[in-house]
Amino acid sequence: MKEEMRSALITGAGGNIGRACAIELTTHGFNIVINGSSDRKACERVAKEVRSAGSNAIVAMADIGDKSAVAGRIDAALEPFGSIDVLVNNAVIRPSTSFLEMSDDDLAAVTNVNSYAAVWLARAFLPNDLHPLNCTHGTVIFVLPAEIPSKAPSGVAMSPCRHVAMSKPANWGVIKTLSREFGPQGITANLISLGTFPDQDMDISKSVAMQVIRKKVPVTRLGNHEDISAMVGLLCSERGEFINGQLLQINGGVVG
């Protein structure tokens, strides 16, 4: 049985992890605001899946690295749904340039999307005079991605995620602050840290990199996007109300 209809805003929701989270929250009775920065067709496909599952969905295209765009998306989402009860910040950018090759504009884009957007989104989402939460509890979830193995058929080269390592962990500080300040108001905040998750269209059997990594995972398999979305579903349910201010690692038991 579905819970009372609430609404969730998911950034980076056009595919892979964001899509899985949207579908999972639909099973919990959520309406979904699907955010993407450029691939509207992908976001529309996810919206169609959500509607087919019985929930409402709107597509809200915006660059979350633009502070004014973030506030606009929250306002647009409040109009049809009345409130946003769950924020899942899954968006990330991974420039292909090396650290020394990064221009000031590249650095600003990485910092804005991977770091500052967490603060901008939280400020727009959290209850205030303009945007009061009309629910018994709210949930903030930030997703910290890991390195993604190359799709090359051989080798174990990783994609350039040094920029993620430099910028995204700042989200953990935001989560700790939110969990302490807004916990008394019934709003939880948690960070999900990921292990290695192959892209949805990757043939794992043909990737030497993936097989090397899989052997290092104690549960003897790589993760899938439903492993992540299941945790999101728990945190957004009544059973997850006591989980607050935590860094939750989903990596199959890889330590160190």
C-alpha cells in the first residue's frame, strides 16, 4: 500500500542513479520533480516511467550550479505539488581536464555544482517563511559518487574523478550541520557514499577493469543502481526517521 502522497526533488535524475531513485520513491507514493541540466529527453523518459507507475512527475531543467536557477526550480516545484518533502542531490560534474589544466571557469563550475549547490538546494528546500514544509518529516539526501571504471575492454584505468574528490566531500559538512540544526523539526539529513557502480549500459563481462574491481568486493559482485535507490527509499520512509547525520557507505564491504 502506498503512503500518503508526498513530493521529492531529485537532481541529476535523467539516468542511472537518479532514475533509479525516482522509480523507487514512486513505489513509496511520491510525486517526483525530475531535474537535469541538459538532457531533457532523458528526463522526460524518466517522467513517463514515473507517471506509468501511478505518480505525478514534472521535469524541471536547470543548472544547479546557478544559484538563481536553484531557487527558481524549488518555486516551480511548489506550484503543482504544494511542498517538497524530500531532496535528493545526486548531480555531479566530472571535467576531463587535469588539475593543473583547469581554468578558473572550470574550477568555478566544479565548485558550484559539486559543493555550493548543496547549500543552495538545502536553503531553498528547508522550511522558511516562503517555503514551509507541509509534512510530518522531511528528508535531505546527498549522494557522493566514487570513481567510475573506464568502458575500455582492457585495463583498470579510472575516469578523471579528482575533481569530485576535491569538491564533493564538502557535502558531508553540510549534512552534519543540517542534521543537528533541523533534526528537532523532524528533518533528517544523510550522505550516501558509493562504491563502484557500472553504467546501466555497460557489459560488465567484457570489462577487465570491472572484473578486477569485482574481485575486491567481499560480497563478490558489483553494485547496481537499485542498491542505492533502496537506501534512498528507506531514508524517505517512516522506518528511516531515526537515521540522521550519517555517512552511509554502499560498497559491498570494501574497506580502506
